[in-house]
Amino acid sequence: MKTKKITISTFEGKYPILIGKNISSNTGNLLKKNKIFSSKVLLVVDKKVPLEMIKKIKKSIKEKKNLIYLKSNEKNKSQSNVDKILSVLLKENFNRNDCLISIGGGIIGDLSAFSASIFKRGLIYVNIPTTLLAQVDSSIGGKTGINSKFGKNLIGTFYQPKLVISDISFLKSLPKREIICGYAEIFKHSLISNRSFFNFLNKNIKEILKFKSPYIEKSIYKSCIIKKKIVEKDFKEKNLRKILNFGHTFGHAYEASLGYSSKLNHGEAVILGISSAATFSQDNKILNNNDAKLIFKHIDRISSKFSLRNFFKKTNIKKIVKFMATDKKNFDDKINLILIKKIGNVNFKYKFSLKKIEKFFLNYFRTI
């Protein structure tokens, strides 16, 4: 596979996303080609990443290196781990021309990018996303963040990397749940922006989930292009970029309600959230029945487990709605929702009362 390059342009500057096979083993040269000349490098590494891949990356970087290994879970996406990263940077006297490289999924990327953004008001940051989810979503657009007891990603910044190296070779080590987790964002991108891409996914879902060429490469590339176009038009998420949160207002509340447990990972929560958002859209006569059926059928083809009844009971409704009310897209006592009008077209300007959302869940659990 020939390495593909996507350039993200924002008012803060441009940076390349490189997509290819075995390209991370050439990280040192890629840094120099992209004019990143640091005297010191800190690698923040997900413990799940295969050791042989880390060795290749380390070998390619000739500069002085420090390493931090972190376990990748939502509970570790915390201020305490930010402090751990900052302590190394301070102790080793990193300066703003030095570099922090994250090697892992979205959790490690968000945590590392946030740390880089607040260290001396901005350290050079490079992202090597190793999961499908990170390669098609969190590595694009400059969002950083950590969680707190009040909810997910409520503490964060906007901070662009200088370079993203998306090596497809990492994906072969992923378990099935991680594959589905990443596919959730690819699926979401098709629903919010491109019906023909949805049709491609619908036709080739089996091949994509098995990482068969050229289906997986095309899915990653097309998904990145969709997010690139949206991010470039609305970097700070004032208007259009909000559509990227389709399914997330529900999904984040589901994650938080379960205490970010392994019972439901982020991508699974997003798929469950997409299903809820589509159902809510259909119930409110926003989404037509034919497109609703296509969406629900596609979700069933991903997995038959994506039903609220598999994770929650009627007694959980108030907790879910409470977390939805704390979503960062809300600016008053109503809940902002991104709802789908038809496949390829969503709108972010819907607002509903907490009672309306509660009634939606009550009606759902009555039908069980």
C-alpha cells in the first residue's frame, strides 16, 4: 500500500496525516522530513501496543528518549496521569521545541495532547494512533481532554499535533471489540455526511471488519476526509463541527452511567448512542422510516448486542439524563441533540427539555 497523505489546515497552521503500512518504524526520519528537530523526546505509550512495534519506533529516533507506559482506560484519562507526564517533562527540563509523542489509542492521545498543550503553554506534539478508532477520529481535529467525576472530556483544550502517523500495521493486533469501537466512528461519518459512503460500508461491512484490502484502507481514508472537511470549516466547534457528536450525547451519558467500566467501551457506547439518536429522530418525525430501518439493520450487522436493555434498566433513566444534562454542548437548561434527517444529513440545532428525554426512555422501557 502506498502511503497516503491528508493535510489538515486550520487557522493555527497545517499538519499532515500519513496513512500507510509499517510507516511508524520510520518515525525518526518522518519527524525530520516534517521539520521537527527536537533534542529530547518523551514517548507516552499504551501498554497494549506490541513491544516489537515500540522497539522499532525507539530505534528510529536518535534523540534522547524518555518513556512512560500507561494502561489505556477511561479511569486513567485523569488529572493524576497528566501530573505524571508533566513531572517527567519538568524533571528532564524539556523546552517548547522538544517533542511529546503519544503511541496508543484515543485515550492515550487525548491525555498526551492535553499534557503537551499546557506544558510551558505548548510543547511539540506528535500522534501515532494505534487503534482504528484513534486513526479515524481522535487523531484528527485537535481536541484534547481528560475525564472527571462530573463527566467525560469536560476538561480539555484545542491543540493541533505537528504530525500524525497512522500505521495500519498496528490494527492486526486489535481484538474484535476494538475493531467495532473504531468502526463506530467510520459508520457515524457516513451517516452525517455521505450516503454513498454509507452504501459502500453497507455492501462491504464483512470485509472491512476483517481488515481486508482495499476495503479497510478506503474506509479509513474516506472517513478521515469527511472529518477533515468538517474540522477545517469549524475548528473550535462553534457550529458545523457539532455534527461530529452525532450519537455522542447519548453515548457519553451511557459510558458515565456505567462508571466507564469495561462493560461498554467508547465505540460501543457511540453505536448505542447512534441507535438512540436515530430512534429519537424517528419518534419525532425527523427521520423517515426507510432510512431508520437501514440504520438499525446495519447496527444489527455490526453486533446484535447494541440494545439499551442489554446495559440498562428503567431505574437508570434519571442517572442517564443527568449526565446528558452536563454535556458540554448545552448552554441552558435544555439538552442539545444532533439528530438525523436522512442518511448523509444531520442537524445540530435541536433542543429538548429533560422531561422530553426522560419520556423517550420511559417509552422505550415500557415496550420491552
